[in-house]
Amino acid sequence: QVQVVESGGGLVQPGGSLRLSCAASGTISSIRAMGWYRQAPGKERELVAVIFGGLSPNYADFVKGRFTITTNNAKNTVYLQMNNLKPEDTAVYYCLHSGTWGQGTQVTVSS
């Protein structure tokens, strides 16, 4: 069983930055996928970025060049660095770590 806890959301002005963190604990496979998804009001949940094992990460087109996903395998933690945030990035961001969803963290981009 895996437990996932996210942190780092908040309110930021357009053009600002935030870093989300997702820490997993429990029985975690050494080969695992970790990713970030988001869901805006009235919309379906969509992929933001994902990384699997030692492979290169994949990003949604709408975040390429602005967001970066990284991991600290020793801490079973995955991060999402978000730069140049836009109002359309406003959503609840969810972490998917080793097949388990986090509770979500709100990101609001507004002036």
C-alpha cells in the first residue's frame, strides 16, 4: 500500500513560479511511474508531466518550456517546478505515484 502527500500549491500572480512536491511512503516498487495531472473546474483531469524509471520525462504541449518534473528517488519524491504561470494553469494538481493518487493541491494564478 502506498500513501501519497502533495504540497506546494497556492496563489501566484501571472508570470510567477511555484514548486509542487509529492512524497510517497509505503511499499514502493523500484520501477514506477510518477506524474502530475490537473483538473480545472468543469474540465476533465489531464496529464501535465510524467516520468517513468530512468526514461526522459514527457510533458503536455501546453507546459513545455515552462514546467519541469524531477525526482528524488532516495526520498520517493517527485517535484513539479512551474515557471511563467498563466491564469489558464489554474487547477487542482494531482500527483500519481506508484499507481496511487494524491489528494490534490490547488494552484491559482491570478492578479
